[in-house]
Amino acid sequence: MSHVFAVTSAKGGVGKTTAALALSHGLARKLEQAGSKESVLLVDLDPQGHCAPCLGLQPERCAGELLLGHAHPEEIIIRADRSRQSGPSRPNLYLLPATGHLAIARMQLLADIVAEALLAGVGRLSPGQPSYLVKRLQDLFADLRQVFAFVVVDYPSPLDLFWEAVYHGVDGCIVPVKADYLSAKSAIEHWTRPADQKVEALVPTFVRARQVLSEQTLQELTRHFGSKRLSRPIPASVRVAEAPAAGGQTIFEYAPNSAPARAYWNLVERVYDSKV
């Protein structure tokens, strides 16, 4: 049974893409360790398109083409394995990349959503009013589920109408939260709504041991979400930033024994064990 997760946050600068990269690569490794021939797909829906360069890849096409109906998945998806170029071996990890063209595609699709909502006489999408984009994404995720054991979607802030369409199609959300006041405040305001039952885990990031602000943030998140919904905190470390700069590596490739790698692996096992 395939599972689709969105790694997202209501606030930027929280380590969202790093978490998406670690989760997708980690899940691919877990499948490989289990002797499974199944694969994992990382879907980049962030117009910044950072997933590809962070993996050392140079895509020629963009997820925006797929969303606009100008291409099929197999024409856009690329392998993340770079062993033939003397790079990291990732035999069962794939990427649906984004480029700057995704921003244009998003604008066109959002315009379609707004026009649809205005014609319907409503101000926002709701579960009882499936839109053209909701249907398109549901169909896309349905196709991807037929091929990949796990699909991890890197989705940017802000959480807009486009996000509401994505939210319809995913099974769960992984929410990185930077260990500071504003990030925690944003997470509490957005993800404690009754409708947000898809939150699989909140991931405290940039956590500094014995720092008062980090400890206060963790206490506040625990108070609002409960300890079971929080994953192991990701410690602040220069190694996390160095990994993609070192020839496009993940934290598991660049510093596999580091504290951040162990913390991210805990998140991987949490997600994997709950679904397999």
C-alpha cells in the first residue's frame, strides 16, 4: 500500500526541504534494507526548486508542466542515483523536480481556482466542492501510488488555495518547526485546528542544547500538541548546511554518524514503522 506525505510549514526558514530530502532518502534506504524492490519519489512543489541541486541533479523539465497537463509523469521524473557519475548510490530514489517555471504554473492554476470559486459563489475551497485542481492532483497522486511505495511532497509556505488542493490528496503531513518563538506560534495557530488531523509529526529543528529559547519552544509545542506528535528534535549543526554544498549529498551521505543524521533517521523510522 502506497503512502503520500507532504512536508510543509506555515512559516519559511524552518528546514522544510532538508526534512523532505532526509525523509525521502531515508525511506528509500529502509526499503532497500528490507530487501524490497519498491521505490520512493520526492515531489518538489516549491518554486525555488532546491531539491534537485541538493541531490546534485540538474533537471531539464519541471513539475509545472505536469500540473498544467503538458507532460506525463514518466517524462518529468528523474533518477536520484548518481553512482554512474561516481556520485552517491540511490538506486530506489526518484525526483519529480521543480524549476522557476513552477511559479508560472502555480499562478495559472491559482487563477483557475479563484475563477472557479467566484463562479460558484464561494470564497474558498471546501471538501464538498472538489475543484479542477483538486481532481488533477488526486489523479496525479493516484498514478504515483501505483508506482512508488512512498511519495514525499516538498511544499512551501504560505499555505494557500493551492495547498488546500494538495491537502486533499496526501495521507499525512510532516511539519518542521524551528525552535524559536515565531515558528512555534505559527505552528500552534495553524496546525491545532480540528481539520488538521493529517499531521503525522511535528519536527523541531535548529534546536540548541541547553539554550533557554529552544527548551521553552519544545515545552510549548509539547503543551499544545502532546509529546507523541513531536519527533526527536533536530539539533542545529553546520553539517546540515554543508551536506548539499558537498557535491549534492543528503545528511545520511555526508555525515551519517552526526547528531542531525541520527535525529532524522528517527523520523524516518517513525514514519516507516507506522505505515509498513
